[in-house]
Amino acid sequence: MLVHVVLQGETDPDDGAEFSHLATDSGAEVLAFLSVQRDRPDPATFLGRGKVAELAEQVSDLSVDLVLFDRVLSPVQERNLERALQCRVVDRVGLILDIFARRAHTHEGKLQVELAQLTRLRTRLIRGWTHLERQRGGIGLRGPGETQLETDRRLIGERIRSLRERLVKVAAHRATQRRARQRAPLPTVALVGYTNAGKSSLFNALTESSSYAADRLFATLDPAIRRLQIAGHEAILLADTVGFLRDLPTDLIAAFRATLEEVNQAQLLLHVVDGSAPDRDAQIAAVDAVLTEIGADEIPRLLVLNKVDLTGDAPGNVYEGSGNLMAVRVSARSGAGIPELLRAMTQRVGRSMLRAELTLTPEEGALRARLHRVASIVEESFDDQGMAHLIFDIDDLTWRRMRAQMHSSGCQAMDAPPTIPADG
């Protein structure tokens, strides 16, 4: 049974549709949906004594074995409801964590979900085992002892510390990978947005890859990064990230902070929005709130209105009254609007690519090594005197910087100008 509670003064943008979607995505068979209006939460049960009695009767009549609340319940409220309803009660946070646990595939993702689960569980432990008051005792072992509840809390605390230490190592490995990418000065563009807005489908359409995408909430938990080459411009690193949600648990955001670092390191955020969603504005506000919480609210953003094949809107650019680009309408499924989106991305972060040809002496090995790091080598050959002949593609800004540095050091090789644009 699903229990959807709306408090006085709150807006209900989707009448519990998202919550129902979460429940079915978790594998639950929904027998009934109960919508409740309240002035304020009851401290003991959130619903109040009369409504809990009514709910208990329905639970018994339908033989319900799980009640899902579209609210964050305190440990006391959750325990009291389970006693009154005689079945298991799971709140919104517990439901989201269950879905995340099912969808996490990478080692890091599993560690992050387990950390969030244990952090939540630590505040919800009750009596533990009732058949032993003390776990320790016996001849030669008598002492103050330790209750099972204390033992559980201690073991969970030790496991949480272990998970955090392992996540620190994973984060260090991710930072090493990021530094390796940053040595080649390619801009990073991160896809962000509400869950099920079509981020992974758009990621696949842009990069021609086959990352998992499905019409379900939180289909993507593990980040993916691909190189996107746009004709006539430098390559872009495109990152697909976990989707956001209204009232996303703070513990979960903290656990996935390492994953969301890809967002903080981006030069541009593509905020992908389901243009067909009736609560589109509420979803945009929820994403903005999470970006602010993780410190990414200052990064430049481009709004991408996806699923124009469902809305009937014309694909392409949407401009403000002042003439500035406000959004790009696309369809990740059909590809409509993708060319306009690529042009908008290159205008925001891309730089023009040039093709250059150089001949370097054996003494200029450091320059050759640097070109291998910052440029895309098209052709390289050596003559009998050890001279290196290179043809390479390089963005114009990096080329100008290198020429200025080499001229100041007296290097003559950089006097050769680029010949033609890299796209031919």
C-alpha cells in the first residue's frame, strides 16, 4: 500500500505519480493508494491515531505486507506505525536506497549505497536480540558486558569507517584519472538533470555509445565519460551522471559526492529536462537545489529540453527576448535538434582546431613530448638525421600559448604557422 501525504500549504505537482513510479520500479505490487491531507505531521505516527486505525483496517483487509510512505519518517514514527499496522513500513528514503542498491553495478557505486544504508540504519536500531540481555559473560568472562544493541551499533560504526576509508581510496584513484585527463586540456561537459529525463539516451546519441538507458527512475547510477569529437573543433569529454530527485536524501548526496565531483569539475552543465513532464518546473527547481547543495551552482548551464517527439514542439534553439540562447529543444530518440545542440556546446566551451606541420631536431624532444600530450598526432616520421616530422591537430588557443612560450625561449620550430583547419 502506498501512502501519499500532503501537508497544508504544500503543492502537489504530480499527485503522487512519481512516488507510484518509484514503488513499481522497486518491484512492489501496488494494491492500494491512499492520499492523506494533514495540517501538520503527528510526532508519533505522522498520520494521527484515527487515520492510522483506518489504514490498519485496509492493510488487514488487503493482506498488505508492506506500506510505503511518501515522506521521511523518524525512527520513532516508523516503529510506531509498524506496531500499529502489523507489517513492515518503509519511508521515501528507504525506498530510494533500495532502488539504488538494485541499480549500483560498479565497486564504487556499491560502496556508496552501502554507506548510505548503514548511516541510516544506525539511527533505526531497536532492541536487537531479545533472548540474551548480555552477549558476553560466563566463567572468567564476567564484567560489565555489552548489550546486543550496543554490539550492533559498534559493528555498524566499524563498517562505516571501513567504507569511508575505501571510498577515500576510490576517490584518490578517480582524482588520478581526472588529473590524467586534465593534462590534455579538453573541456568537460556534464549531463545533469532529473531522473528519467533522458540523460543516458542523449549521452548515447551524442557519443554514439551504448550506455544503459531505460524508461525507469535511476536507470544510471554509475558515471560514464566518453570523448566527443566535433568536426572543426577540439574534442570534448562528455560525462553522464546520476539523476536527481525531489527530496533526495542528504546522506545519499553525501555518499555520492565522489561521483558528483565530475559535475563540479565540468566547464559546462547540460541540464537535461523532460519537456513532456507536467511538473517540469518543479523538476528544474529540484535539480537546481541539488546543484547548489554540492557547490555546482556557479558552473555555466545550458538547458536542454528533451523529448520534443512527445511534446510536438519544433526542435532547435530557443531564444530569450534579448536574443540570448535560452535552451535547445532536442529528441534523443530521433536525433532531432542534436546538430543545434552540438553547435551550442562548441560556442560555450569548444575551440577551433587547426592542422599544423613541424620538423623538430633531436634536441627538441621535450617539445615533441608536449605535442603528444596536448595535440592529436595525425602523422609522424623520422629521417636519417633524427629529425622528427609531425602533422597534428591542435586547438588554436593552445597553439598560440605554445608559440608564445617557445618564442620567449628562442625556439624556431614554432614559427611554422598552421596550414588548414582540422576539418579539412
